[in-house]
Amino acid sequence: MKKTIKFIKEIHENKEFIALHEPKFIGNEKNYLNECIDSTFVSSVGKYVDFFEERVASYVGAKYAIATSNGTSALHVALKLLDVNEKCEVITQALSFVATVNAISYCNASPIFLDVSKKTMGLSAKALEKFLSKKTYMDKSGNCVNKKTKKIIKACVPMHTFGHACEIDKIVQLCEQYHIEVIEDAAESLGSFYKKRHTGTFGKLGVFSFNGNKIITTGGGGMIVTDDENLAKRAKHLATTAKIPHKWEYNHDEVGFNYRMPNLNAALGVAQLENLENFLSKKRNLAFKYSQFFKNESISFVLEPKNARSNYWLQAVILKNKKQRDQFLEKTNSNGVMTRPIWKLLNSLDMYNDCQTDSLKNSKWFEKRVVNIPSSVIC
């Protein structure tokens, strides 16, 4: 353990405290922020919101992008766009950050938690196929219905864990067979590709996060991406309190949300995006150093899956068992090296412990063993 701590400290320049993931501001951030302040357009109207949307859409290869206040609000709106409601169920993974399932709950829909793949830590296509073939049926209207609850399964939300792409092409193919729409939780995976296609662009909609700990940050922010023009227009409408455009009148045609990203945040995002390729290169270099070091240790380093190019947002290791994991967490955190265990399974949280699940075999295995280690870009 001492050797591991020493190595981590050395590659992170022997700082007194090494954070898990710090933002880096090495470009035009101050220039764009000052320009934004001078313009007085610091709220949800301003040129940087448009710039940021256009540049994210172009980067990921989507036709449209809609900026929101955070990743959770982006996912909430995406679910609303597909008319997810209290009569519906949504398939997702138990091994994820709580925001994934919270957004489903905001729509009063019921989540179904399925297992993840050992190869990706993302939703398992095999588990999805097993559930759909054995636990559902298609009704006369072409809806996928849960045999147990008799509710329609409206959507599937796979998550690209730590920026590593899940088996998204297989998941989309399965969902198409069962008439289930896919919303990709790509919150952690800006800069990640699967089979040379950017994550977030396989499903009907994709969502990204620009929280302070993401690979690029807007302080707080999110983005919906889609190729569907009508969905894009309605996403912007819903995120702007469903206000009907008019020079002076305040008319709203449905319940909307105050979810638009402020111009200040977007200005920061535009500057950050200019350095994304630099950040990705340095993160891959850090991943290489970690992978070489851990080859000689009794700890496994998590590498990008087959056919994927990961952004390596949060670097992760897998310990032999929970005891070794807890020892690793104690030793590192007590010596100025910030490490964190993977999330508790979402079905184990009080508000979600009555939700339907499969065996979650792989999810439980990862929960006991996975730890994130310092992953900041080293400039």
C-alpha cells in the first residue's frame, strides 16, 4: 500500500493533498467570463449559450444540443420528452450515480434495475435481453409490458460508467425490438467513443454533465443531444419554463422548468471545450502510467472496453475483496490521497429498495471492490 501511495503522489507532483478530480482552467476562461460580464448578459440569454450548444453538437456528432442547468435536469427533460410518467417503467442499472434514478422518479415513473457487464461496468446487454425475453410481453398496441406489474416499459437509460462506453449498440438494437426508447446517460463520457461513434448519439437522446468534477466544467451544467428536430425544439421550450416567445407577454402552454444554462456557465464551457483534446490526451497518458504500475501489484486497473476509446474521466481500480478495498480507502485517505468507493447500488437506498431487479450479480461484485483514484488532468 505504501508503494501505491508513493507512486500516486509522485505522478501528481507530491502535493500535500491530492484531490480525486480537480478542474483545470488554462485557457480563455477568464477572458470569456469577463466579456460575458461586460455584456451584462449573464443569465440564460447570451451568445455563449448558443456557442456552447453548437460546439458540443458538432463535437459529438449530433444535429442538436440543448444546454441545461445540470446533467440531472437534462435527463429529467429527456424523459419528459418521451412522455415518461406514473404509468410507465424505465429500465436502468443499479450501479450508477443516484441522479440517474432520481430523474426517473421526478417523472413519477418506476425504475427497474438490471445488472451491468463485467466488461464495461455499464448496463449488460445480456441481462437486458434476458429480462425482456422472460419478464415482458408485447401488447396489441405494440407496447412492451412488464408481466409482473402490467406497466408499460417506456424507456431504457444505460450509463457509460466513469466514461467507459457500455454495450450501447446491442442495447439500442434490443430496445428497438421491444419498442423501448433509449436515453443515454452520457454524463461522465464527453470525449468517449464506441466503435468510432461518440457516446450519447446512439439513442433517441443523450445527456451530458459539466459539473465541477467532470472532464470539462461549466461549474454546473448539462446538455441534451439529439438528431430529432422536434424533440430538440420541445426540449428548449420545456427547459425555458414552456414560455411562448413574445416581445412582452408571459404566456406558458404547459408545465415547464427553469432549466436553461446561464450565459456565464456557457462562457466557461466554451473555453473549457477548446482544451478538451488536450485534457483527453493527458488523461490517457495518466491511465497508461497507472496501468503499467498496477501490472505488478495485487490490484487491477480498469482499462477501456473493447471497441471503445474512453475519456478515462475517473480512473478506477479493482481490489480483491471488500476487506482489501476498505484497507485501501483507509490508507490512501489517511495519507492525503483522496480515493472513493464506487456508488452503493441504487436499489439498496431506502427510497428505491422496493424496485424490481434481476440478480445484480456483477453489480454486487463491483460494489465491494471498485475504488476511484486521483484522476485530475496533470498540466
